[in-house]
Amino acid sequence: MTTAELIEQIRSRALGLSKPEREQFARELFTVGEELVELDDGADGEVDPQLDGVITRRLTSIRDGSAKLLSRDEFFARVRSKIAAR
């Protein structure tokens, strides 16, 4: 099974869960993702310089008010829209 097939199978099964079950599943996936980042053998506390620049610019735009922030509802509406477009 390819990674893409596995992802599609997981996605398909996740869509069959109730909303509370999907929320729990999402939280658990997020936790696993955080653990994987921590286990990254290249993780030495250093951030790639290009990524650091992006992060710095985005934080600056948030702090100075020039960034357009989304509400939680707007964010999830966009995510749902992109998923539906697949």
C-alpha cells in the first residue's frame, strides 16, 4: 500500500466517525505529529534560516496588525471547502 493510499483510507474512515470521534482523532493525530517533530534526529533546536525568515515575517505582521487573521469558524470553513474540492 502506498502512502497516498494509506492516507486516503485513513481519511475515508475518519469521515465515517461522529463529530466528537473525529475531534478526538484529530487531537491524537496532532499529538503524534508533535512527537514526530520532537523525535526528528535533525532536531537540534535550530530552525532552517529560510523558515525562520518566514516565521519572523508572519509574527511581525500579526503583531503590527497587517495580517488578516481568521476566526476559528472561518478557518474550518476554508479547510472543509478545500477537502470537498478534492
